[in-house]
Amino acid sequence: MNSAKSVLVTGGAGYIGSHACVELLQAGYRVVVVDNLENSKFEALKRVQEITDKPLTFYQVDIRDHASLADVFAKEAITSVMHFAGLKAVGESCELPLKYYHNNVYGTIVLLQVMAEANVKQLVFSSSATVYGTNPQVQYTEDLPIGAVNPYGRTKAMIEDMLRDLSAADAIKPSQSPWKIALLRYFNPIGAHESGRIGEDPNGIPNNLMPYVTQVAIGKLAQLSVFGDDYPTPDGTGVRDYIHVVDLVKGHIKAIQALQTEKFAAGGCKAYNLGAGKGCSVLEIIGTFEKITGRKVNYSFAPRRAGDLPEYYANPALALQELGWQVEKTLEDMVADTWLWQVNNPQGYN
Ligand code: NAD
Ligand code: UDP
């Protein structure tokens, strides 16, 4: 067992976590997954092991369960943590805010307590571009103020604050093993593993653009509503920075490596944007989808969706400079891989 390289992946059975497990295993890490399977299936982890031809260790544990989580740390020689576990539906977070604060914020507090007790203090956290809230600037740099606009976003902003406080406490009371934390602010992850074996498997009707487009193209849903055609953008539809999920998880490997370098020798908590650095409109997504798949995407224009911003995208320069990371895949890759996953798995993991 190579205990120097054992990574605990919380939420590892989920969409992004399962792709992270593939990259970690392929990079030679030992992987331990903790997931309560609230929004995922064990089948995803079976496939991760098939793709990589390597085993991983799985615990069906809720991160809020202190005793069970501590037991995992006692049994496994964990050296760092990638923390994906959380709830992520913006609409549901507005209806059930306490569910989100309890799961995401309290769950992270328990995780951090258990990590501190086990003296495991390297963490890569799944944050989101949603923490930038509303900003006059459309290209986001990490130094912009934080100001989330919905309960889900506020859970991410609160967790970021908590992690910065934890790191700042090390400066007040120096520790031999200070916290080393990377806050990765994702833009819009889409796509799937190129094998077509793992991908995004949303429950019920998708909220996000890409899974919705895919289900329209395959005939599961009748028509896409394009939310807004009167935004101040080149074609009037919303602009986002889409990033291939495999590029995204490669950013996590770079981050976990960076935490072990001289730069983080004295500890620290640092945010990095993970995005392509360019915007793409809803109509461009539809056009690329039709070109790559040869399928028609039926759509009609609908009113703007409440809470949506017209346009934003990442400035990913810091991740390139400090992590040596940048996206490699194109929008065409994202669409082709999403489509392969959808065609091969019309019912997702069911
Ligand atoms: P996902 O729902 O597919 O994965 C999350 C996983 O966490 C699921 O497997 C779920 O069962 C598990 N989980 C949830 N609560 C848990 C708990 N209390 N204990 C143990 N396991 C728990 O979501 P995803 O798209 O893979 O997102 C992963 C992370 O990235 C989330 O924190 C999400 O907020 C963040 N993120 C996602 C996006 C996106 O567009 N997908 C964008 C920005 C940030
Ligand atoms: N969108 C849309 N129809 C849908 C879902 C999304 O037109 O059914 C638009 C949405 O208004 C935004 C973009 O697609 O401009 C990306 O939305 P998504 O929900 O995927 O991600 P968000 O950026 O909101 O987190």
C-alpha cells in the first residue's frame, strides 16, 4: 500500500467525484470514497474500477456522521481529501435552505473536525463560480468580492469563509502541520469520460442546460426552453464558461500536487478559477450539439430564468500560473463525450 498517496474522495460516486476517482487512480493514487449515495449510484464506482482496471475502497457513509467518518480515517492512511460531497440544486436550496446548510455547511464542519483529529490537513474543496454573486465585471478573477445570491451559493461562500478562517488560525497559533487548502471555483462542468461509461445522471427532469439538451436530442424530453433571448450578449442568449469534466478533475490533481510543494510549505488557503476562460451562448451550445450529433434540438424561447446572470466566464490565469493547469478539451469534445454517454446509457446508471 502506498500510504503516501491515499486520497479520500467525499462524494466520489457523484458526477464530478467519479471522474476524479478515474484520474486519481490513473495517476497512481490510492482512492478511498465516502458517499451516502443520496444523489448517486454505486454502479458509477464499479465502472470507475472497470475503466482504470484498479480497485478503490468505498464506504457508504454520510459526512455528517462523525463517528463513522472518524472510523474511515482510523482504518485508512489518508493523506489528503478532495471534498465533493454536497447538494447542488439551486432551486431546491431556495425551497429547503436548512437542508442545504445542514448538508453542505454542517457536513463540511464535521469533515474538518475529523480531519483535524486525524491530523490530515490537505484539502481540495469544490467551490463554484456562484460565489461571485452579481458583479459588474463579466470575466471573473479570484480577487473579486464574494456575494452569493441563493442558499446553495451561500453554502459555498460560507464554507470558503470557514476554510479561510481555519487557515488564518494557523497564523495566530502556528502549527507543525498547518492547513493546506485549495478552493476550486468551477465554472460550468459538462461532458463525460471519453469511454462513455461514466457521466452525469441527473434525477428527474434536469435543471442544467447540457443534460436537458441531450435528453431533448434523444427524444426523452420534447423541447428545450431557451431562457431569455434579450440579454445584452451577441445573440441575446445567456453566456457561460463550459468546461469538460475531465479537464476539471485534472485541475484537482494539479491542486493536490501543489499543496505538497514549497508554495504551500507554510500552509495557506487559496482560491483558483477552473474554467476555459471564454464564454459560450445557449444558441452556440445548441448549434454545436446539432453539428456533432446530427440530431435536431427542438427549442423555443422562454422568459429569462429568475436569478440568471446574462454573462460570465473565468479568468483562469492564476490556475495556469500557480497550478500549471489549463483546459485541453474543446466544446466539440464536451458535446461528443456527453452524447456518447447518453447514447450508451439512455437510462443513466439504471
Ligand atoms: P453530485 O450530486 O453528482 O455529487 C455529489 C455527491 O455527494 C453525490 O454522490 C451524493 O450522493 C454525495 N453526497 C451528498 N451529500 C452527502 C453527504 N452528506 N455525505 C456523503 N455524501 C454526500 O454533484 P456533482 O455535480 O458531482 O458536484 C460535486 C461538487 O461540486 C458539489 O459539491 C457541487 O456543489 C460542486 N459543484 C458542482 C457544479 C456542477 O455544475 N456540477 C458546479 C460547481 C460546483
Ligand atoms: N438554460 C436554458 N434552458 C435550460 C437550462 C439552462 O436556456 O433548460 C440556460 C441558462 O439560462 C444559462 C445557461 O443555459 O444561461 C446555463 O445554465 P445552467 O443551468 O446549465 O447553469 P448555470 O450557469 O445556471 O449554473
